[in-house]
Amino acid sequence: MDDRKRSLSVKTELEAPPLKRQATDIESVGSKSVNGFEVPLSQDDVALFKKEAIFRQMQIYRRERDLLQTRVTEFEQRSAYHDDHLRVLELWWDQLLNEVNILSGRPLISSKHGESPLPKSLLLATSEEYSTHLEAKRDSILQSLTPIFTSLQSSLSDVSSDGKRLQDGLSELSAQITILKTENGRLKDEREDLSRRLTDATFKFMSAEKKLDRLKSSTIAKIERTSGSSPSVKREGSADEKPEPEKKSEEVDDKLVARIQEESEAVVRKQAEELRHLHEKVVNLTDEVSKLNLKLSSISEADVINSEPYKTLKVRFEALSARSSHLEVLNDVIKQESEKLSSERTEYRELLTSEYKAMADDLQNQLKKSEQDLIRIRSARDDLLQDLSIRKSKEEQRLTAMKELEELSETRSSRIKTLELEVERLKSQLETTNGNPMPYADDNPEELLKRIEKLEKQNQFLSAELPGLETAFNQAHAQCTRKVTEIMEREEKMSRLLAEKSKADQKYFSAMRAKEAIALENRALKAQSLKSGEIIQQLRDAEKSVSQKVSMLEKQLAELETVRHTYQKQLQEVQLKCNEQTVGIDGYKAQMEKLHYDLQVRSTTILSEADARRHAEDQVERQKVELERWKSESSSSAVNHISGDQSQIEALRSIAICSVCSKNWKNTAIKVCGHCFCFDCAKDRLNARLRKCPLCNKQYSHNDLMTIHL
């Protein structure tokens, strides 16, 4: 049911719902008799009838729910027990296979840590998949048991008396198994019969509960009284006949009380008989339990010796003792091989150590030689770089001197040309001065013109000489200024080199001081290395002595290990005996627990089946009494009930028909107010946006509609 519904309390008598306001429009949904006249039922009566019908249906659902819930809980417990039994059975088989593998000398079955012995997929698998799993398990069991059976056949061929005794025991066991199988089949048949009877009784109980709810309903009783008191057909001329509702209702109440009393007396008689039978069964079961407890508490030693677990444990002990002796021999062989391998390991370790030391010394000598070669190569490289820089500076000086010489030669050639021109000019002047001491006295115009021409030529020569002189002067001036600047640069460079030389001298002196400090430190380190070499030699000697002591201790440890193995074997033998005793005790405890558990299960099943049978028989007695009552009442009031049933059917029909459309049955209730209509009318009003109840005008929605069954 929906969580929003209110929880209804189950009571013996139904309480009437709270009264609501009287509806303004009275619909003809039913009729009742007031002073002999047919009057329509009120809206409260109709609502009460509907609510009681809904409540009865909810009670039926609740009973079914409780019954199903108990059965589901029981099935869940059975399923959990069944899964646990399967897992325990798988673990038991694995343990048995491991023990068989130990006896036969085969490897053990390895299982991963945290892995379940029975996969969860097999718990939900079909019968075919589980059959394949069982086939694989059977193959592994047969594979483990085959060598043991072959060895047993070879050993049993010599011992005939034990074989006969085992065959006798097997025949007895097979006879007991057949007896148990027949008893098991009989119990299964009884269980099926009881389960079938329980199902029939449950069905009858549910139907009787429905009838009891209808009988307890005050509205139905009211309608029955109304229908029984009012005549169905009124004829003309019979107006003087008056109904007597009070007398009829008293008769109905007396009949109901008498019927309930008869049913109660029958139930009490049946329950007394059941209690007597149950008491006898309990006494018998307690006697059987006491006998079984006495038998378990006083088990004789002969029974223990002749029991199958003792025989299996004895065979297992013999196999384990044989395997233990084999393992002792194997352990001695392995110990000798281990000692041999340890000696070879020490020799090989010493050989590797000597080779490693020789290789390390060789590599160290090569490293020192390489360092010396590197120092020599670096010094030669520095000398070559210094010589190269000197040669480069000399070459640069030579090139600059060559350029200066070329410039001086060019200046010299230009100076020679100017001097030659000057010589020619001076020669011409001398010639003129020597020929004419008085150049301007007696010259005629022609001579003057010639002289003018000469002077012009001289002027031309002078004008031609001036550019050469100017260029020569400029070149000489430029060379002088360049020489001056070069001298100044050389002086500055000299002063800078002197400063750098002083700095280099300081660095050299500091480097020499650092060199002396490093040399002192190197001497100290050499002394320390000599001391460390002595210490290393001492440590090597100590290591040799320690290795000798370790070898002696290893020998002592091997001796102690052998002693420990012997004590461990003795301890294992003692533990094996203790385990055998504990296994026997656990087996007997498990048998006792199983017997107790079977006894409890059987007692619980007997009690549950007895309760179910008792309830069913009570129900049968009630049904018999009710059947007798109905038979007696049906013969007397058949004619009177025909008219009353017709009117009652009409009244109930008017109640069950929808009050809006008057053609469909009421199958939908509104949770807000409790009024009932057909689903089509309620849906049509919602689709037409008339979201109000036509009887009480309360609003409702799609979620407030609930399907009901009248």
C-alpha cells in the first residue's frame, strides 16, 4: 500500500468513521424502511458501506501480505542455510582431497586468498551448470582416489580377514541405508500430504476470515435487518400488515450468538483432543532424546575402534608416518647438497673478490697514467697557444710596418716629382738671370712678350708644383700624427700591460701560495691514505677471522638445525596424535550437534504441522457448524428471503453503481474525501478541469485516485 495512507488498527469491532456534513443533494443510492415506507439511504450510510468494504479488502490484503512475508522470510533463511551448507560441503570436499593428496604424494589443491570455495555464480546457476561443476568435482575426486585404491587393492590381497570384516560392515551399512531410504520416502509422502492439507486449510481460513469480517460489519447487519424487516412487494389491500424490525433483529442476534457458541464449543473439543495427542508425542520424543543422550555419553572403546572415522584416521596415520620417514631421508640429502653448495659459493665469492681487486688496481693505474698524460697535453697546448699568439702579434707588426713603408715610398716619389719640377724652374730662372742682368732696361716689346711667356710658364710650373707639395705635406703631416697617436697608444698599452702584469704577478703569487697549501694538504692526504691502507689491511685480516668464525657458526647452526628438525618431527608426531584425537572428538561433537539439530528441526516441523492441522481442523469444525446452520436456515426462510434478497440486491446495486453516470460500477475512490465513482467519470472531470468531488466539492488530482474492488 501507499506510504501516505494511514495505518489502520485491527480490532474486533469496527469503529464508525466520523460523521460528515449532510450533502445538499440526496441521491437515490439505496433505500431503507422507516415506519413501513421505502426511504433512500443517507449519504453517510453509503460512505460507511464503502469504507467498510474498502477496510475489509485491506484486511484481506494485510493477511495475505503477512502470510507471504512469513513465507518469504522462511525461504530466505532456508536459502541462506542451503548456501552455507553448499559452501561447507565444498570446503569439506577440498579438505578431503588435500588429505588424500597428502596420502598419495600428489600436490595440494591451491586456493587463492580471499576466494570463496563456491563461486557466487554457481548459487544462481541452473541445474545443468551445477551438474557440470559436480562432474568436475567427481573427476578430481576419482583422480585423487585412484592411486590409493590401487595400493589398497594390492595390500588387501594379503589381508583377507580385514576384507571380510569390511565387507560385513558394508553389507550392514547398505541394509541400514535401505531402511533409512524407505523411512525417508514415507516421511516425504507424509510431508506432501500435510503441506496439501495446510494449503487447503489456509484457503478455508482466508475465506472464513472474509465471511467473519462481513458478519462483523455493522453496515451489512443494518442493511440485512432493513431488508428483512421491509416487504419487497406491497399489494393493494394489504395495508394493515405492519413489519416488526425490532423482533427480527433480536432473532438474528440470538441466532448469531448461538452459532458462535456452537463453533466455540466444537473448536474447544478439537483443541483438547489435539493437546492430548501432542502431550503423548512430547513424552515419546523426550524418552527417545534421553535414550540417545545416554547412548552418546556411554560410547565404548570397541565402538570407537570399529567406527569408520577411527579406521580412516589409522590409515592416515600410517601413511603420514611413511611419508615422514621418506621426507627425513630427503631432508638429509638436501642438507648435504646445501653444505656442498655453500662451500662452492664461498670459494667462488673469494675468486670474484680477488679478480675484482686486481681489476680495480689496474684501472686505478690506468687512470693515474691518463691524468699525467692529460696534464702534459694541456701544458703543451698552453705553450703552443702562447707561441701562436706571439707569432700573430709579430706578423701584425710586420704588416703595419710594410704598410708604412709603402706610404713613405709613395710620399718619397711624390716629393721627388715636386723637386724635379722645382729644379727645372730654378734652372730656367738661372738661365734668364745669367743672360740679362738688367731684364727690364733695354727690352723691346717682343722680348718682353717672350719674358711674359716664360713667366707664365713658370707660373704654370709653380701652380703645377703646389698641389704636389700640398699632398706631400698633408701625407707627411698625417704620417706624423699617426706616428704620434701610435706612440701614445703604445704608451697606454704599455701602462695597461704593466697593470695587468702586476695583477698577474699577484695572482701568480696567490696561486703559488694555494699550490703550496694544496701540496701540504696532498702530503696530509697521502699520510692519511697510508694510514687508511693500514686500517683496510687490518679490516681485511679481521674480515678473514670473522669469516672463519662465521663458517664455524654455520656448522654449529647446521648441527642445531638437525637437532631442531628432530625435535620438530617429534612435535609433529605429537601434534598429529593430538589432531587425530581432536578430529575424533570434533566428529563425535558434529554427530551430536547434527542429531540435536535434526531433532530440533523435526520437533519444529511437527509442531508447525500440528498447529497447521489444528487450525485446519478448527476451521473445518466451524465450517461444519456454519453449514448445518445454513442448511437449517435455508429450508425455513427460503420464501421470506426471496423478496428481501431482491430488495437488498437492488439497494446494493444502487450503492455499487456510479452516482454520476448511473451506468458503470464504482471502481475508483478519492483519497481526499473517500467518495467512490467510476474511473471514467473521475477522469472526465479531471480532463474537463472540474477538479472537485461532485458530492462534497473537495479538490482532488490524478494522484488522489485509488482503484478499489467492491
